[in-house]
Amino acid sequence: MVDGVLLPDSPGQGFPPGRQNIFDSPVPVPGKAFLVNSLVSGLATNNLPITMPAKVVPGFFCPSYGELFYNRIIIQPMPLDFGSIPKDTDLTLIVFNAFFVDKTLSAITPTNLPAVSISTTPPFPPVPPPSTVYGPLESITYDVSASINGPPSINGSFLFDFLVENDITVPVIGTRVAPYPFDFTAPVAEEIVWKTNIITSYNGTEQRIRTRKAPRQSFQITSDISPDNFNRADNLFYDWRARNFGLPVFTEKRFIDSDVTAGATTINVSTLYGDFRTDGFGIIYVSPKNFEIFEIAEIFVGSLTVSAPLANSYSASVTTVAPVRVSRLDSDPMRNFTGYNGNMNCNFSANENIELATSASPVQFDGLDVMLDEPLKNGRFSTDTYMQEVNIVDYETGIVSTQQRWSNTKIPRGFRYLLSGLEDIWNFRLWLHRRAGKIRPFYMPSFENNLRLKQTGLIADTFLIENDFQQLHGSTRIHIAIKTYSSGFLFRTVLLYSITGDDLTVSVDTALSVDASDIQFISYMGQKRLASDRIEFNWLSNNVVDVTVPIIEVKP
């Protein structure tokens, strides 16, 4: 006995059946009878492994990059979009086996794709047949060619038939475009049309909302057709009337700077002052029977890089280059025929309209552009209309009362410009795009002598003028432009008109510091905007444009 505990007399003695003292020997063998000692004996049972009850834990599978990318067939691009094509066009289609085992392509089956073909490049084993085996993670590039000699719409598909549940259908879409190969005859009317919603408050303040991202461009053209081209024009419009045309913008054409040989990918030509667009189209043109439509890959100041080699050679002395717009006919074209020759009258609207990138005018006042190009009179007179919103209360039984709503009278006027040369025309086009129709206001002098100077000598921040009711009726017309002979225009803000005898004294915010003899005239300079979203360029011969711009003064 140790501390009151009775120990067994011998190892193993006193342990229950099936239990073993570690001092016992021999080691028991499961399932065998063994003798531990004279008192304990029996069978040992093996209960391993222990059975655990099943437990269900809710969750979800989180895919990794491997599941998203691998173990599938990938074809790019999808869909295959040719866009608008004015000539035979090739695109590439890449098929990638993202499995880690071989995959077999048994066939490529086209559906509703006339004048569209597919082939491998470089030449892998041809498809179809025999079949093509893609190795693990292998890709093959296919050339897909669309001929211009086909239906106007490309709308079909290619079925890539892979064995064992990996078939993929690739949509193929696009539009064929027929070139309009006849040069324009002056005059040509080009319209640029924005769309603006104007909300006018009770006091005349405007909120202008632009509702069209880019202006729409259209052309009203006449083309003289020679006898040997008359049947070509007849058949073109007979078959293609309702479809898209590749319309060369011959109003922006320019001669090439050097001869072009067949197979060339560069055309040396000035790209300044013309709407050439990367990935857009252009035309190299000699005559209605001698021209090529090309896709523009890169644009440089003195050259164009084309996406495919040119088929023919061209002489610099007779060859021009112009941008091409995918366009539609707005109305039925008319053919005038004398029995020998004639002309075509057409109205085209461009499908591809963009907003040209512009920058602020170099002359600014009060955070807005200033237009300093003096316009011509639109006819014999410059006509102003004094617009005011007036409420008339008339109950037809007594006195009629009137109430002015707007804080300021608004004055519209039509200004005319005669632009000469592609540079002047292009710069004016950019100025119009910066206006975005009626959206963006600007400052412009009236180019009239509205404040008739009566002072001599050096002028500081005050000067004397003829009293023409400026203080009485024109005190809100505070922005003025002072035209000097020596330094152009100076812009000032009038702080006060005050009566000085029979004349007026004008106080301005900053001293003029010019001699009175140097001042040509002093004009009001109101804040103006375009009065119309529609501007028409009337192209005359020899790169001369006559354009009338309606303008309205919305703030003094």
C-alpha cells in the first residue's frame, strides 16, 4: 500500500478485462487469445479508424484565373466587324486552344457570307478538310477576306466545329460601300449641324444644353458627267441608291508632292487643313476610271501611310488626294441628260461624324474667346433686330399695359465671311467646332464707332465722348473694344458714364495709355453666341468659301 492506495501484487493485476498494464508482457495481438497473467485474459478488438458522423458545410466555388482562361477555345475578335468597306478588305481572326491537351478542328462552316472567304496564314494544315489538330496552348491565325463585289450588308457567321462539345460560332458583320468617283462642280453646299436645347428664364438668362455629341455633316453636290462615264453613273445609282457610298470630300483635295509607284505604302502629300482620320479612308484620284480608295494607317504633316500597298502608279502632276466619308443619300439623286452628256445632283449625309479637336482662341476677355475677324455685310445692309420679351395685358375693355421681361435686349445679326484657301477655311471650321453650335458664347466687337471720341492727347482711365444717350439708355453696355492703329484692340470695362456739359465722360477699369490720335474707333463688345445650329459653307471655285453666320448678342 502506498499512501493508502492498494497496488496490485503483480503487473497487470487488478486492471479490468480488455485493458493492459504497460508492464505486461507479452504484447497482445489483436483478435488473438493471450494470457496476461493468471487473473486477466480475453480477445483484443481493433476499433480504428474511428467512424465520424458526416458534416455538411455550406459554401461556394470561387473560380481562379485558371478556370476563367484555360480549358476552353478562345477566338478573337468576337464578333469580326469589317465596319464600312469601300474596297476589298482583309481582317485576321485568331483561334487559341487554351486546353492542356490536343483539340481537333474538323471544319469551318460559313453561313450567309457571300463574297467572304477564310484561310490560314501562314499556311498551316488546311481547314476544312482534312482536320487541323491544335496542340496544347497553340493558336492559329486566319485571314478573312471580304470582297467589295457582294451584297451591301455583311451579316453572317463562321462555325468552328471542334470535336467533343467545343463548337464556337463567330458572327461576321459589316457594310459594303460603293465609291462615288465623280468630282464636284462648283458651287457645293456643305452643312454642319449641331443640336442645342435652350431654356430661357423669365429675365432672359439662358441655360444651353448640348444634345448632339458631334455635328452632322452633309453635302449638296453637282457633278458634271462626261459621255464615257454616263452609263457608269446610271448603273451605280440604279443598283446602289439605298446603300452607303464612299464620298470623297473633293472640296479638301490637294495634289500629291511626288509620284507614287505601284506597291507603295506612303503617299507624300500635305495633310494640313484637311479632315484626314486615322483608320478612316482616303482616295488617290486622277479620273472616274483611275482612282483607288485606301485606308489610312498613319497621318504625318507631309505624308499618309496606307494600310495596304497601292495597286497602281500615279503621276504628281495630275493626281490629287482627298478624305473619304462613308455617306448616305438623303434624297433621290437627279440625273440631267442632254442626250450626249449631263450631270448628277445629289444630297449626301456623312455617317461618320466627329467633333474636331480645338483650342482656345489666342485672344481672350473675361474668360471667353474674342472674335476679331471683321465680317462683311450680308448684302447691302447689316440688319439688326432688337429682340425683347414683352408681356401685354389687354382685357379689351380699358387701358393696355406692357411689361418687359428680359433684363437686356438681344440683338441678332447675320455676319458674312468670304474665306480664301484651305488654311483660312480650316481655321474657321475649327472656330465653329469650338462654338459647338449655340453652346459656347464669345465676345465680338460691333466694329462700329459706338463711343465717338471727343478728346485729344494722351488718354488715361477717363476720356470724353459724344453724348449719344449712353448714360441714359446704354449704361448696361459696359464692355468695350478700342481699335488702335498701332497695337490692335484694347479691351476695357466701363465703370461709369457721367454727364459733362453736353458730352459724356467715360471711366474705365484700366488706363488706356494711348494717344487719342492712335484710336480708330471704340465699339461695344457684347457677349454673343451662334443664333443657329446650322451653318452652311458655300464652296465656290478655287478653294473659296462664302459663309453666313447668324449671331445673337445675349449679354451687353
